[in-house]
Amino acid sequence: MSYDTNNIFAKILRGEIPSHRVYEDDHAIAFMDVMPQANGHTLVIPKAPSRNILDADPETLSRLMPVVQKVAVAVKAAFEADGVTVVQFNEPAAGQTVYHLHFHVIPRNEGVALKP
Ligand code: 5GP
């Protein structure tokens, strides 16, 4: 499948729709999920136009993963969480709904389920 430049995260990257950005560097941004599954649910995306992990080039992934780690450490501390779920989905069959590569970074606490 090809990359659609009109997906929501591409519009967020271009500043066409608002987002609560918590991190930005030359290659990635992180922003709060608009429908969080837990307090502090953050999304990390590359600036490069990848649909998902299946078409991402290795350079994009190698630049992105340290940001995912940085955000995971930061949200765990900021939200005083017991742990962090890091997850991402590829194609509709796997649950992907926005077609720009993204990692969910979700603070978790003992005994607290994610919101559906
Ligand atoms: P997916 O199911 O594709 O892995 O996750 C897409 C995520 O993007 C969902 O968690 C959804 O809440 C989030 N999302 C969808 N539209 C927007 C938006 O306009 N702004 C933000 N910040 N998050 C969005």
C-alpha cells in the first residue's frame, strides 16, 4: 500500500491540524493521543513519510527508536507509572487506523486496565 499525504499525522506534521507536541527533533515528533487509553498516552512518529513499519526504511527506524525510548522513560517518570506499554499496528487487519508509522507509548499502573 502507498503513503497517503492527507493522513491525519501528515497534517499534524505540516501544522495543518493542532496537536499537543511534547518532543521534536530533526527526524521525529511526539504528541499526546487525542483519545488516550491511559493518562499520558503519547504517539511517536517519524517525519519521514512511512505508512507503517512494513515500508519504513532502516534509517527511519534507527532514528525513531531512540526517540521512542526517550519518550517512554519521560512519560513513565512524568506520570509516575509502574510501567510503559510500547505498541504499534500495521495495516487495518492489525488495528492500524492512521496510515503514518507511529508508536503508542502508554504509561501503565499495576491493576489498571487500558481504556477501550
Ligand atoms: P492506530 O490505531 O492507527 O495505531 O492509532 C491511531 C491513534 O491515533 C489512536 O490512538 C487515535 O486516538 C489517535 N488519533 C487519531 N486522530 C488523532 C488526532 O487528530 N490527533 C491525535 N493527537 N491523535 C489522533
